[in-house]
Amino acid sequence: MREHANMEAVASAGPDYLGFIFYPHSPRYVGDHFKMPHELPTNVKRVGVFVNELAATVVSLVLQHKLDVVQLHGDEPPSYLEHLKARGIKIIKVFRVDADFDFATTTPYERWADYFLFDTKGKQYGGNSMKFDWDLLTRYAGSVPFFLSGGIGPADVTALKNFKHTQWHAIDVNSGVELEPGLKDLQKVKRLIQDFKKLNLKEEAL
């Protein structure tokens, strides 16, 4: 998210997280002069999304914007996560999944990541707006809770209800609740959150 009025409106709907993309090549990039609104409720966690960024830049932006979590969407090695954790930063490490994905690649990150995020593998680091086969996650036997991502929207609530995994923590939604890149459809966000509450799902919505 990047437009103040839209951020404040979506935050009022009660999501657990709001995401801010600091990757210049993304169509949802917050921009070079982004400022975090002062009016955002403190109970909504702020997530900064980065792709192969200099660790020093990440630390600086965490402090500047009072980010609660960073989401690492690139090819960052475990040592990169170790560096950020030493500075008290919470981390979501992203893995892009297809039928050939080896879940053993997540193991070296378990010590440093607070959460994993499993997204659809595509040409871009993220924002491919497509789902992967969630049945592939039966291969994941790690100890780190994960976010489920990839083209998820209000129409997927029934499928999400039927999805089961002991480490499933939350969903990450973006294109599925957008009017255009970076601008969220408030009604779709409200519908998604309301439908989750009706189904008594434990997952959180980003």
C-alpha cells in the first residue's frame, strides 16, 4: 500500500498486517518519498517488503517507518537473515513454489525466520497473481509457521476453509483485493475479513 487515504480505510477494516513494498521494480513500489501515515492504528503490524536490498538500507527503513516485520522476497542467504535478527528485526522469508520446489531449501532459514511465506513461482519475485497447487505444502514438515500467498481473494474462502496444515499461520493477499496495483478495494477487504470470521478460521489477513 502507498496512498494514505487507502491505507487508513483498509486499516479500519481490521487486518492484522499492512504491506509496504520497498522494491523499486514493483508496480506497487511505495516511491522514493514515501511517508508512513501517523494515523495508522498500532495494532495493525507494518510489513516492509524487500528484494535483495542492502541490509543496511533495510535496517534504516525499519527505523524510519517503524516497521514491525520485514518480508524478504529475493534470494537472501541465511546469513543475511542472521544479520537482521541481530538487530531485533522480525522476518518473513519468502519461497516461490512450483511442482519442482524442494522444501528442504527452507531448513537453513529456520533458525532466523519468524515466518515463511509460500508464493507462486513466476517470472517476477512476487505479484504474479496466480495460485500454486496448495497440496504441494503437504511436503513441508518444518517448524516455522507460514503465510499462504498467490492470487488469493474473497472467492477463495471456501477453498481456504478446506486447506489444512499445522503450520499455517496467515494469508497474504494483494492482487485479489485490488482496484489497481497499490490501491486496495475496501469492500473486497471487508468481505474477506468478514467471511473469515464467519468461518472461524484462525488465519490472519494481510
